[in-house]
Amino acid sequence: MKADILNLRADGKTYTEIKKQLGCSLGTIAYYCGDGQKDKNGRRQRQYLKSTKAILKRKKDNFSRIIKNGKRHVRIPSEFSSRELFDKITNNPVCYLTGRKIDLSQPLSYQFDHVVPVSKGGSNGLSNLELSCSEANRAKSNLSKEEFLDLCIEVVRHHGYSVEKVIGAVA
């Protein structure tokens, strides 16, 4: 594709003519023909990763627990590093409860969930952390995953649906 684009451009074809002839996007053509496009894309990708890492670090700092120590509350920090968190969730950022894709650059759209709530003996370790969309995490609250799924089934049945119907409609 690259060679075809560059040959057509060398023949004096416009980006639009190349697009029509090869059926590729203008962005692809600009990537190969534009001056410094590869560098711009690389900078953009590095900036995205840098901002994502910063967002994850702030969110990681919130994945802690607060305990009462006498008359005051003390924050106990999470038990893992920002790098460990980044490695765990950037491979496939999807909500573990709904399966929704998550854009890590949109920090309000997702939260970290204690799979086993701290109130039920869960830890602040990385093994007890999962990525979830904000709505699902708020709905789950301090329920275990199993309790939450049972509640969802109860809601579906209450509204006249069978779980089999719902599963069949989704599949």
C-alpha cells in the first residue's frame, strides 16, 4: 500500500485521487506522504500514554482504604505500584462486569473495583482490583460479584423477563 501511495503521489495525483483509486483513507495517505506525520503520530501516542499513566496514578491513589485509628481516620495506601496497575489494565481495558470497552483517557467513565469489598474482608491488593465502568461499579456498591449478579437476575425477573430470554437476546 505504501509503495502504491508514494508512486501515485510522485505521478502528481492528489490525496483525493489516490483515495479514490486505492480505496484507503486520507489519513493513511497523509501518514505516508505528509512531512513528519510519523513523528507526529509517535508524539501523539507517547502523549496519550503519558496522560493515561498520570490518570491511572491518581486513580490508584484513590484505591486505598480508610481505617479509624482512635478518633481520626487514616488512609492506608494501595499495595501495588502504578506500573503494576498500568501493566494489568492497559492490555484490554474492558469493564469486568459489563464487558464494555473503556477509554482510559476518559477518567470519569471508569473506576477500580474491589472484587471482594473491603467491608467483606477484601484486600487493597492488585489481585482484588478490577476495572469497571462507573455505572456498574456504583450499582455493585459493596456487594460481591456473585451477590451483584444475583441482584441483576432478580431485577430482570421482577420485570417479567426470564434470564434465559435475556441471555439468548444478548448472544
